[in-house]
Amino acid sequence: MAELAVVRPGALTTVQDEGRPGHAHLGVPRSGALDTAAYALANRLVGNPPGAAVLETTLDGVGLRALAAVTVAVTGAPCSVRVSGRPAAWGAPVRVPAGAELEVGRAESGLRGYVAVRGGLAVPPVLGSRSADLLSGLGPPVLSAGALLPVGPAGPDPVAGTALCPLPGAPARLLLPLRPGPRADWFTEASLAGLWRSVFRVSPRSNRIGLRTEAGTPLVRARPGELPSEGMVLGAVQVPPDGLPVVFLADHPVTGGYPVVGVVPPGPALDAAAQARPGVPVRFVRAAGLSATAAARAAGTVR
């Protein structure tokens, strides 16, 4: 079995696949790749099946040594790619000879990159997924220098060309379609009306658990007290006591006690949220008034 040796782990590099949905009743989050489109594209480029495990990098990339020849592809946040010091393609299949080092550089824009290897990363699955879950601690640990990553056998699918593979761009602003509820009635009518006009910013405290916001106009409660803990879904927008919305991402908790003002449906908008750096402006719009394509264009994910 081929292996990749971790030379430089990067700020936060994890193994991710499609996640482990269906275990919330056990207290297990979904997890999985945050930018689902970039994740799927990376696997497609190297001929992997849709659910193969890849590396998800954060901001400053990763360095790997191939202990056997492999084919890789890097997508997500645009960055430099080098093999043994020589420039290689981003967003296309790249051959890495045995003993060569693959250097995935710092993101030029956006936040998260995806490194797929033909055959997929064959770390042991937990509850049917190879994803690292930063909240519960399930799955493989965050990458560290010297770690070895096993690579599975290559499948029969050919490696894709780049002609039919659109490459996403990083968002200059986030326009998030929001379906109000289930606890919108916990906020004043004036506050809800102001939500559609307010411009928030992505907070530096954001992570795989949730995109936190800052600035903007805080939402104001219409009633006192707290809710009993209740189930949370991907894209739920919870409002803590400071009134600034938090958009739950892949590693979000399965229950929460703060009211959920609405839900951002899975799709291009949440993919864009995965690439939003601190300081990027954020606005919420009614989901019924924004098509998926319009949301993607507004977020900057379609060129």
C-alpha cells in the first residue's frame, strides 16, 4: 500500500470525506469536508469515487513526501503547488514520483484547500467515515509532522481532464439565503426586519464548528429565558446572547440552547462560507428570493 509522509502539517490539516450523517441521536456531529464542491472536484480530478477521503488544509497548506508514486490534485483555495521544488498545476491531476515532496502553499485567496490522492486516503473509518471531527474527537487526529497516511488502491475510473472542471473562486462577500425558523418568534419584529438589512463580518473566532459573525446589528430578543437543548442541523443560524448570528458548519454540535433564527440550506452558500476569511462581509437574504445560482454568484463561487 502506498503512503504519504507528512513533512509539514500546516496550521490545521485534517482528513475529510462526506462525513458521518445519521448519528445525531448518538450525539455524533456530521463532520466532513466544509467546501463540498471543492472536495468533490478534487476527487473527480484523480478518478476517485465521490466519497473518497482527502486532506482539508487551512490557510497555509501542507507538505507531503510520496513514499510511492501517486497522482494528486489540489483544489479549493487557490495556491502554489510544487513537486520537488518545481511548479505544478493547481486544479489538475499532478504526478508525484516516489520520494518526491509535494508542497501545497499558502492560500492566495479563500481559506481551505483540498488535496486528493488517487485511491483515497485509507485511514481507518469510524462510524462509516474517515473524517476528523474536531468537536467530538472522532476519526483520525489533526495532521502532525512525521505521520504516515496510507493510500488505498486506485479504482478503474480514469483521471479527469480539466476542460470540464470549473474552478471555484474565493468569496469577496457572503450572501447567505436564510429560511426563517424554527425560533424566529423569539426575536422582535423590528430586529427580524433589520436582519435582512444588516451587514455582518466573518469573525476570526470562526472554525469548522461554525462561522461566527461580528459587527452588524445584533438581534434583539422578544422574550426572556432560555430554550431547552434541541437538535441542530447543518446551516442552522443560532443567536447567542450577544445577538450576533453563528452559522453552524460541519463539526457543529447536535444540540443547543440558544434560539435558531433560521437555516441556511446546504449548497453553494455554505461552500462559500467555508472559504470566507475573517473580515469578509456577510448578509442574510430570504431563501425564497435567491436561487442557488444567484447565491453562488453573489458569494463569488462561480466565475
